[in-house]
Amino acid sequence: MKIQSLFTKAFWLALACITLVVVTVFKLTPSLAYSTTTPPAQLSTAQAAVAQYDSRLAKAPPYDSRSPEKSLYKRLGGYNAIAAVIDDTAQIVFNDPLIGKYFIGLSTNSKQRLRQLLVDQFTQAAGGPAVYTGRSMKLSHSGIGLTNAEYDAFVNGIAQALDKNGVNQPEKDEVLAFANSFRGEIVER
Ligand code: HEM
């Protein structure tokens, strides 16, 4: 009788342990799977939030590492390739004879912040795994009084950087179309 109750206790203890293991594994598996196969839920939520104030980013395809479609992000060569284009763009526009003056007073960290926001903005727009967290284009440029010629100089800097990094014409056209789409919000006179 005593041995029987001991067996019953052992049985329930074993069952409890198995349940615990099963629950732990099932709880962990989806979050492990996230990082490699499906886009993280947080990223989609953040992208949707940003889309509320920038309709262009709303059109950006959600990042999906398994997508059979070759997104612009993949065709450009991924994050490092986009960062290299933005770094070269920054070098060009910061030293441009027409628009370099707008960046003279920026601290090194302000320049780095601007660079990172551009990387995030272009990466997200191309369908990559970044979220733009800066201000809207209207808000961040309003009051500077930029002209069409100055805007052209900025876009020309992006074009030169794309050439320097050997980006092919179809991808170059797509990036420049995105860059040109801000004109109405940035140019003031
Ligand atoms: C394709 C056109 C352009 C794009 C995509 C662009 C993008 C951006 C972004 C993402 C920011 C950061 C916003 C933030 O601080 O939250 C920014 C800020 C700024 N942009 Fe532009 N921009 C463009 C054209 C221009 C032009 C033509 C000029 C001047 C000639 C200019 C001057 C500035 C300045 C001075 C800031 C503020 C930097 C700071 O507050 O630290 N941008 N721009």
C-alpha cells in the first residue's frame, strides 16, 4: 500500500516535470524562430507606427528574410552597402560648394545622428530591417528656406555616391525616385 502511494507520487511528479518542459519549449520556440525565419513582430509594429506620418515609408515592403522576391534592399547589397552609399553622400554634401554651409555648425555627433537617420530611412524604404525614427521631412527642414537648386545638389550627391559604389542603373533609379519624392516637403522657395 505504501509502495503504491509512493509510485502514485512519483508518477504525478514526473508528469509535472514533463508538462513544465513542454510548456517551456513551446513558449521559447516561436521567439527563436522569429529571429531567423519571419519578420519580428516589433519591427512590423514600429514600421506601421512610422507609416502614420510618412506615407512613403508606409509603401516600403515589410522586411522578410525569407522573401523569394529580390527586394531593393537585397539588390543594393544589404545594410552595409546602403550605409556605404550614405557615408559617401554625407562626405559629398557636407563639402558641396552650394549646400555645405548648412552642415558647418553641426557637431560630429549631430552629423553621425543625421547619417544614421538617413541609413535607417533608406534601408526601411528599400525593404530592409531598419525603422526610421527621425522627424518628418517637413518638420526637420521647415524654416531652413531650401531652394530647388539646393535640393537638386543633395540628390546629385546621392547619385554620385551611388555611382561611386557601383550601383546598377535600375537600383540607382529606384533610390533616386525615393530621394526625389521629398521635394514638396523640403523645398520652401
Ligand atoms: C533627398 C533629400 C533629403 C533627404 C532624404 C533628407 C533627409 C534628412 C533626414 C532623415 C534628416 C534628419 C531628421 C531628424 O533630425 O529627425 C534631415 C535633417 C536635416 N537636413 Fe535633410 N534631407 C534632404 C535634403 C536636404 C537638403 C537639400 C538640405 C540642405 C541643403 C538638408 C539639410 C538638413 C539639415 C540641416 C538637417 C538637420 C540636421 C540636424 O538637425 O542635426 N536636407 N534630413
